[in-house]
Amino acid sequence: MTDAPDAQQDRATDAEHDSAADAGQDSAADAKQDRATDAAQDSPADAQRAPRAPLPPASDAVRGEWGRRIQAEYRSAAITQHLTLWLIQMGASPDLIDDGLRIVKDELAHARLSHRVHVLAGGGALSPLRRDTLGLNGHGDEPLELSVARAGVEIFCLGETVAVPLFKVLREGCAVPVARRALDRILRDEVRHRDFGWTLLRYLLELPCAPSVRQLVERELPAMFARLRRSYMPAGGAQRAAISDDDRAWGLMPVARYGEILERAVERDYVPRFAEHRIDARAAWRRSAA
């Protein structure tokens, strides 16, 4: 912030406010459409339109996976809310703040949609989430911008980027209507969440702290990739290459496919996107395997 912005800064600020207002109108329209869609899906008429064919049997794997998705989406909402608070505290772009708040609403909607699938599959109550996982932690006395960079890169540039092809594959094999609707919505939103991460990184690399942000990303990217490997490529996962047709219809896929999708995302997404900022993601990926 400055105490006495000059006329050029005033004009830029006015333009930024106009842009934010336009974005807010677009976001409000999208939110209204989301509420209308949810209402239609919950209505008796929607239930009458549902296919009368019996659903495929839901296995323990189906109930377990959709239960984990509920928790993951809810956790993502809390973490994104915390990240957006940091953006407010550092005086970030209003557009970024608006996007962050919209993502929080998206993640809560995803949790609600996943819960519908879980219940339909016969799932019961879930264990409470550990509250210490529902937020972010800063690193000592480091500038807030670096904490934002760390969270933004790992959660959005990495996690949400690979989530786009992942949910695309999950959706392709899904035949249970309520699960398909959930995956339709999630996939649509993940594209915007991915873009938020890369926009945030670009914004941070235009600030005076850019050299420190770049140094942090280059230093910590191998460890971030290593955590992603453990999540998507667990030991023995490559041998788990088949699931039943019923599980696939409920929106599941073989464990081996997760690793394949991640490896494709490295070359297709991470390497070129980080290269735009002169960051060598390929080298970081190789080091993450050590």
C-alpha cells in the first residue's frame, strides 16, 4: 500500500475495481446456476426422471473411496479458506481473493455431492476429521508471501493440475447417475482451480519478493513431487491394474491408473508450465524419486 498514489495509480486502481466487479458478477451468475442445478437434482421431479434400472452393487471399495472424497473436499475447502485469508492479509489482487473464496464454495459443493454418492452406496458415518489438518501452517518468521507460494504451488499448481486429467478418467467410466453428476461438477471446477494456482504463481513472481519465491519453489519442488508420488504411486500400485465393472460404474479406477496419469501430467503439464517461469520441473521430478 502507498499513502499517496499518483494519478496513474488511481486510474489503474479504478480499472482493477471495475474488473473485479465484472468478475464478481460472473461469479454470482455461476453460483446462481450451481444452486439451480443442485435444487433440480434434489427435486422430486429429478427423482422421477432417474433411470429405473437397478444400480450396480456398491462394494466396500466404493463406499471407502467416496467417503475419502468427502473428507478430501471438505479439507480442501478449509485449507483454501486459510490460503485466501493469507491473500487478504498480504493485500493481494482482489481477483485472486475472489477466486479463492469461490473455490471454497466449490469444494464444499463437491463434499456435498460426494456425500450423496456415499449415502446412495450404503455408506455410514465417517470419522471426524482431525482439526489440525484443516488449515495451513506458516514457517517461522518467513514473509507471508513465501508461505502463500509454498501452499499455492503444492496444492494448486501440483494437486489441482493433475486432478483435471484424473477426474476426466474417473468420469469416463462412471455410469451411476448421482456419481456422474458429482464428477461432472468436480471436473468442471477443477479446471478453474488449476488455473488459479498458476495465476497465483505468476502474480507472486511479479512482486518484489520474486527472487525469494523462485528460490523457494526450486528448493522445495522435489519434496513436493515426492509427496505427490507417494499419494498417486504407492508401493505395489503398478500391479493393481484392474477393478470390477461395478466399481468403475461408481466412479472408481484402478490404482495403477493414478500413477500413469501423474507421469503423463509431468511432461504434459508440469514441465511446460514451470518452464514459463524458468523453473526446471523435469529435474525436480527426477530428484523426487531419489
